Amino acid sequence: MIDDENSGVRNGRSKLTENEVREIMAIRRVWECSYKKISEMYSVDEKCVYNICKGKSYKNITKGALDNG
């Protein structure tokens, strides 16, 4: 079971803020930038960006955005 209290940006090891997660999703959706390019912009792994855009990580933020987008 995943502990939602320490998931996403509430995790002490998180490199991204809530706003950055939203920005990543918007950049991917609006400008259609590659996962690689976005990962370089935010200094995170390409898989991290992929998981955000697919709603597999930072679910507390991405769920509403994916439902509305």
C-alpha cells in the first residue's frame, strides 16, 4: 500500500514542486516537447517526466489535470 501522506511533492526526496509538475504537463501537452527535452529543463530523469505525463507519479496533482485535459 502506498502512503499518500508522503507521496509526490510531500516526499522529502522529491525534486519537483507542485507548480513544476503542472508546468511539465502543460509543456508536454501544449508544446509537445519530448520527454527528454523536458527532463533536461527540470534536471530530472526522462522516466520521471514520462510517469508524470502518464499520471503514474505525482498522482495527487496529475489526476485532475488528466481528467480535465
